[in-house]
Amino acid sequence: MKTTVDLPPRRSIYQSAYASRPKQAFTLVELLVVIAILSILAALLLPALQQAMTSVRMAACSNNLKQIGIVLTLYADDYDRRLMPPTGYAPGNTNGWVGQERRWTGIINPYFDMNWNDRWNLPYSMKCPSYKGTSAYYYGLNYNFSRKLDVIPAKGMTRSIMVGDTSGSFYLFPNRWTKPYHFRHLGDEQNEGTLNGLHGDGHVEGHDKSSGKIFTPHETCPLLNPFK
Ligand SMILES: [Zn+2]
């Protein structure tokens, strides 16, 4: 006589493990909890990330200024120890030492392997990364450095800004243009931050508005007058 045994229906391991669960993957509450956790993490991390990016931009700007300093030294070696001639709109000198009107930014172009005939601007790669404007005037030359290197006292070289962050001007010249200086690093949206400055001895240093009394006339401001 043939005996039959009733076996339960076959189920896979997967079916056994999850058969008792509802088919919904996760509940609305679980979803909201995940969203809340992600929001908290983003709120915690974003300010730190923004601060890090601000520091990175300041470092990149310092690197640009250091490179400009090297190029200015190369230029002085080639041109009788003179720094940039005060061409362009600088007062008191229309021709500088090159016989034609040029901005200092255009004069050092060949040292960046750019075309000499580009009379005006630094290469775009040298743009200050924190400069939001569209003009090419993001760095300005201190007009007081537009003379022979051995005329400028060594003490003045160290403490005075030779090239710095500007906005709407390619010269550091007080009270001549509406915004000759731009304190755009490490600050808030109102530009109440730090101005990056290449000093005459080649070091780059940040200055806030209070540190150097930079808005005083250049005759009395050591940061802008190497002879004071
Ligand atoms: Zn800058």
C-alpha cells in the first residue's frame, strides 16, 4: 500500500525570512527620520565646508600674488632694477619706460607666456578666486613702487604693500577711485574681511581695515608708502 505524506508547500529562504513582513519597504515615519538626520548632518557640515573653501580661495590668491612678485622681480632684472612703470591712468607719468601707454598688468604678460600685444590684463588664470566682479581689475599695483628698486628703502619694502586685492582699479591709490581696495577674503557678504597684499620683500599678508589704517592718505600710510 502506498503511503503519502502531506508536506507543507515549499518556500525559499527569502520567502521564509520576509513572508511575515508587510510589503511596504519603509514607513513614512522612517523616511522622515532619515530626512531629518540628513538635514542635521548637512547643517553641521556645510558651514565648515564653506569656511574651508574660503580659506582655499585665500590661499590660491596668496599664491597668485607670490607669483606676481616673482614676475615683478624678473621684470626688474630685465629693466635696470625698475619695477612697473606708472602707465595707464596713473598721474604724473604718461609714458613710463616702455614708450607707450600700458597697464602694469599688460606689461608683465610676456612673463606669463602671453602675447605682448595684449596690452591690458593679467592672464585669467591669475584672477583672485574670491573676486566676483566681471572686470579684469582684481589686483592693483601700489603707485609708490613704480620706481627703481634701489631707491626704495629696504625697511619700506618689508612693511609696504606692493600689489593687493582691488576692485575696479588696477592701482592701489587712496581716495582716487571709488573702491580701490577690496577686503573680500575671510569676511562676510559686506566685504568686511581681509585684503591680500604682496609686500615689497615678497611675502603675502592679509590686512583688515583696522590693521593698517589703509584708507589714510598714502603720504602717511606705511602700508602704502615705502618711504614712511
Ligand atoms: Zn584675493
